[in-house]
Amino acid sequence: MSFKRFDCYSWVVAFLLIFSLLLIKDISSFFIGCGGISLVNDFFFFDSISFYLSLLSICIWLILLFYINCLSSLTVIIVSFSVAFSILCYSCSNSLLFWFFYEMSILCLLFLLVKESPYSERYIATWYLLGYVVVTSLPMLACIFYISLSFGTFNIFGWQSEQGIHVPEGLFVFLAFLFVTKIPLFPFHVWLPIVHAEASSIVSVCLSGFIMKLGILGGFRLCYSVIPEYVFFNFYVLFLLAFSVSFFFSACRELDGKRWLAFLSLSHIIIPILCLCSGLFDNVSVSFLYCLGHGLSAGVTFLLLWIMYDVTGTRNWFLVKHCVSNSLFFRCCCVFSLCTVASLPPTLQFFSEVSVFYSSGFVSFFFLLLFLVYLFFGGLVPIFVLGVVLTRHYSIGFGSGSIFSGICSVVFLVFWSFILFVLV
């Protein structure tokens, strides 16, 4: 790569990054200052939660621009549809349209799992995804229909304002647990590591990037009245927190990089739930700020692993690490990517965890103690892997072409992971 090419592109990229950062800060300040803006009456609105999650989906979609010559046209189109449906879902106030956009964003990736995955066990992973995610769709639709007809409106905000209408709270609780299977939380988590292991890398980026967050959004939007007391109550959240710590130990046993990151995602997704349980329910933006940071972190790490797989031809941690010795720049990419997984400052995950730590003391001493154990292992596991990656290796050449595009995509997401703290 010549200095002329690097100089030309670096000025353009730097200008676009600085301009977009200033624009995003102004937009976020505007939307955070107001509760929500109705764009299309009874169908769509836009608030701070929609803004954070839409920003996440757009950043993931921009990754396609770096891989436009490496991915098939079908993959680009289907992922674009999935991202578009997810953005519509974030801002939808109509319960039926919310369900439709929600399911379509998942079904697009399910199609890619079958069609584009290079792994032989993709059909088994497809059955797991169907069993845990798609089968719950019809019961979810039935619940939404019954609740909407009971309140006389399909506008989800009208469910909270109608007086004198009795809808069984058990129905809301059942609907909330249908969303729990799609986040996924224990004991409905089995499908995620299996699907990640057999999916293509771009599908893994989308699954951990924004699909997991749709379950949290659905539970919050549609089941707001029962979540703090009947769904994410203290005992269940302590149970989830204990199993999240065990997932860190499961990750330590994994040599497959994608399964390793899948178990870490299962552990990290508990933080938005803790925000809804530990007194931060009224300040729900903290939860979705973490979702934004986690989506970028998971995306950049899957992209990093994707580059390593292309270079070494394997997914074993002790073999893929050998590709980092030939480039100081790529070592820096590895360090920054794994630091986002460890939630080091100034990532958004760090600030969210500090907020949960502050409020967890008001729940119980045991809750605070268990959360401290969680934070210890949550930072230790990625740093341990980083030490393994940076030591005892030999040189493997990188080549060019798609590898250069992949490194650019990693730098792009690393930049946003460490600079978005200005939105807090």
C-alpha cells in the first residue's frame, strides 16, 4: 500500500468520522432532551432508545461497505433487509408491525444461515434457531392480538393509559418470557453458541450486534408494567448473574474463537437486565447505551476473528494468534478490540457497569458481592486471551485485498467503541 493511497483515504475518512461524530452528538442531545417524537401517527415514533439502537444497526450495516467485494450480492441484500427491519422495529409503536419487523429481521439471518454458511453442521444450528426463536413467534402473535383487542388499540402506548380494562398480568409475563428466549437468557440460551459456531461471520456480527437487543427492546416496549416485579425480579436476576459468571468459565474452556465470544455475549447481555432490576428502570437509557456499546464490541471482535480465520484457515485460538506477529498495526487492533470486550474505559459498557454498581448496593449486599465477582471475571477472561494472543507466536504474512478491507472495518468499529462515550 503506497503512501499516496493511504494519505488520500486517511484525509477523507478522518473528515467523515469527525463530521459524523459532531452530527451524532447534536442529534443525540436533541432526542435525549425530549421524551419522544411522533413521526407517523399511531405507527412510528422516535426517542433516545430508538436513536441508540438505530445507530448500532447503521454502524453494523456500514461494515458491508468494507466487504462489498468479498460478500455475495445475496448476503449484502439480505443483511441490508435485516438491518432495515430492525431499525423499523426500534421506532414502531404498532404492536402488529412491531412483531412483523421483529420476526423479519431474524428470518433474514436464518435464511443466510442455511444458504451462505460454509459449515456442514449449519442445518443442526438452523433447527436450534427454529426451535428456540421462530417457534415462539406464533404464541407471541396470539398474545399481542389478545392484549391489543382487550385494550381496543394496537398502539403499545395505549396499553398503559387505558383505565378500567383488566388484562391478566400472567399474559404479559408469558409474553415477556417469550422475549427472554430470544435475548437469550438462561435457561433458553443453548441455541446461541451453536448458531454462532455454524453461522458465517457476517451473520454472527448481526446476531450479537443487534438481534440480541431486539429481545430486550420487545420486553421493555410491550411488557413494561410487569418486568420489574414479575419477570426480572431479584431472585431470578441473581440466578442469571450466577450463571453469567459460569459462562465466563465455559468461555475459558473454548478453543473455538466464535464459541468463546458467544459465551461472553451470553454473560454480557445480563448487564441491561441488571439495569432494569437494580433501580435504573426509570433511567432505561443506561440499559440501551450498554446495548449500543456491546453491539459494537461484539461486532468488532467477530470481524477481528474473521480476519484471523482468513489468514490461518482455522478457528483455534492457539493457531489464529500466530497471524498477529507480522504487523504492529494488527497487534494494536487486537489490543483495542479485546479491550472493548473487557469493558475498559472509555467504552459505553464501562459507564453502564459503573451505574449498575452504584445502584446495586441498594438491592442487597449479596447482589453487590456477586456483581463484583462478575466484573472481575468479565475483565479477566478477555485480558487473559489477549495475553495468549500477543505471546509465543511465529510470523505469517497477511497478503492483501480482503484482509486490508477487514482491518479497515475493525478500525472503524474500534473508533466508535471508544469515542461514543461523549453521548453519555
